[in-house]
Amino acid sequence: MITVKSISRNLPSRVNEDAFKTGEKGNALIAVVADGMGGLYAGDIASHLVSDTIYSAIIESRKENMVDSLQFFVLYFYQHFY
């Protein structure tokens, strides 16, 4: 597996608020990227929570097809955050 990341440094924020998570499920590569909202309070925590939640929902889905896994994630996200 190849992992690549880039962090923008053009804002005065002292904390990198961006998050990413990569992995594999079957023969599919999963890459989740979350933007930390540019200096808002706890943006780093929010972006890690979102990327971890999306990644976990896709990995934990018992669906074989990635489209079905993504549909599962949308329902999972809706149930946990609304």
C-alpha cells in the first residue's frame, strides 16, 4: 500500500486540523480525508472523529460491494449524528 498526505501551511493555525485514514477492504482501497475547518475550536478533534467514523463504518459493513458499503455508511452516519 502507498500512503501519501499533504498538509496546507498557508494559514496561521498552529495545529494541523486535517485528518486522513487509509486501508483496504477486499480488493478496494479506502481513503477518507476530512478538512479541519481552518482554526475553528476543536477542528482537529472533529476531523479525526469524522474520518474514523466513516472509515469504521465502511470496514464494519458486511456488504461485499463498495456501493452497498457506502450506502450503509450514509445510514450509519445519519443514525449516529442526527
